Amino acid sequence: MNNTSGKGTIIVAMSGGVDSSVAAYLLKKDGYNPIGITFKLWCHEGADHIDAIIHRAEKISRQLGIEHRTVDIEKEFEDTVVHQFIEEYLAGRTPNPCVFCNRVIKWRYLLQIAEELRASYVATGHYVRIVKNQNSARYEIHTGLDPQKDQSYVLWQLSQEMLSKTKFPLGTLHKSEVKKLADELGLSFSEQKESQDVCFLPDNDYRDFLNRYVPEKVAAISRGELLDEQGNVLGSHDGFYNFTIGQRKGFKRGFSERKYVKQIIADKNQVIISGNDSLFSDGMILEGVNWVSENPQAKTDGVIKIRYNHKGVRCHVEEIDSDRLQVRFEERQRAVTPGQSAVLYRGDRLVLGGIITKSINKLIWNQG
């Protein structure tokens, strides 16, 4: 399968969108032999929507003069990503399914296909860069040069092996340049709109999805207590899964001042609410930590993002054990949410990532 006249075969994840299409074009221009791969995934919009994505990717591949294949991993996607998403919400946490999917589905199967087809690399249309550190021999994730499109946050779970076999052709480009290239190539994307929605959630409405997909589990969660910070019962709610940290709406009664969800206690079906000031935290605990661009350290610092569109805050990080870290913010942060990814940067380099397990107030920091 190798292209002896160029740089060899590379597997390109193609969604039929502008980014992956231009990525495939750039790789071909650079001397690779791209094979476009479109995954058939489980999707709430049904078979017609999936077929349209596949048809679009096939059409673009023909225009680019590259081979295209469709790989059906619908069941694997449902059994892993969708199942984990449901379990997290029913445990009172707010997950990042795209982060999880990149590691356990997208890269797993891209690399499997690459091995089968004897391809040296895989590639995607993410706006991010990989830099090999010649001193440490580690593959580092750096932010894309377009700050409005940088997608490094969703890639923190990728292993060194995965990064060593991955190319990101769009990392040094701005979105405007990518669109211009697509126009010059005669690739039409006028009917497509960009979305940050989770691919299997209609309108990102996870409550409706849970009610339709696991109605028996949702029905088993009876009415619970709405509490204040002192444990006083303020009213009731129709299930903790209807709430996320920082949420202001959805309470069954009104209050004299604005109230927000401060904490969810899933095993007791309790939701604790508070005023806005109580939503701010001094720090947090992370677990499932992946040191991406550096070897693990007992202490480090940098700027950490606690959700995808978070601007980031300076912080100090200390190891609890091999899997967990304690983070202290230099400025208190609002609505630190268990289940979300937190990603630490130093400059444009992604140092590490982890899953938020809890927020911390009045943090006692070990300076020793």
C-alpha cells in the first residue's frame, strides 16, 4: 500500500467537512498517499444523516483524487462513548464525550486501519500542532496558530504512541486560509454549518436524550431534595440528572435572590443550591492524569482551562499520587464541574490533562 514515489500512505479521518478535506489535500500535495476514512457512527439523526456524511466524503475524495473507505463502528461507538456519557451523567458528573471518543474510538481505529494498510501515519483536520522535543524525545501538543480554532483541549488523552503516528496539517493555518484553499479547489461547503454540539445529542439536549435512550434508568430516579448549603430542605426536584454545576434554571420554586446549582450528590439524589458567590472555588482535584508534553513532576505550574471555552487561569499543581493532582488557582474560579476535563498549558504547549473530581475551598497548600 506504500507510495514508493512519495512519503508513503497516510490515513486521513474525513467527515466530509472543510477541515478534513483540506487536510487531505495538503497531505497529498506534500507527497503522501492519503486514504480517506469516514467512520459510520451511532447518530441521533438516523441513517439518512450518516449516509449524507459518507456521500459527501466520498464525493470530495473523488475530487481530490484519493481513495476513500467507510468503516462501520456504530456498535463500538454506542457501547463505549454513548454508554460512558450516560453513566457519567447518572453519576452526577458532566462529561466531555469528545475527549473520551478521540482516545478510545477515533485514534484507536485510525491506527488499527493504518496498521492493516501499512500506513506510517494517521491525520485529522484538528487545529493543533505536534512538536517532537529533541531533548526529552517526547511528542508535545502545541496549540494551533489560530487561537479561535485551537482544539488542543480535546486531545489531552492521546498517548505518546498515538501522537508519534499523527499528523495535523492545519495546525499552522488560520480558518480563513483553510476556507480560501477550499474555494480555490472548488470544494463547496456552503450548505454546512459548523457546530460544537456533541454528535449524538440533538441540539445538545442531554436531558431529552437520557429520557429517550434510557427511560427506565431515568424513571428509577425519583423526586429528590433541593437543599441549601447548611442542609436545609428548600423544596424538591425531579431528578439530579436534570442539573449541572452553575445552572440557574429548572427549580420548581422561586427564590428572593438568584440561586445556582453548587453540588450534586447523586447517591442521595440531592441537589445543593447557593448564591453566586458560593460557586467560586480555590482549587480542584484531578484524576486520570495524562502528562502529555512533560514527564511527571511532583510540582508544576501554568495556565489551566477548566472547560473547553474557558480563557484559562494561572495555577499551581502538586502531585497527590501517580493518578491524581491537586490544583490551586491564583484567582478563584466559578462553577468547577466534576467530570469535565482540565488542561494545563505553559505558553502554547499542552503540559497535561485530567478529569475534575471535585472543587476545593479554603485550600491548605503544602509549601514544603
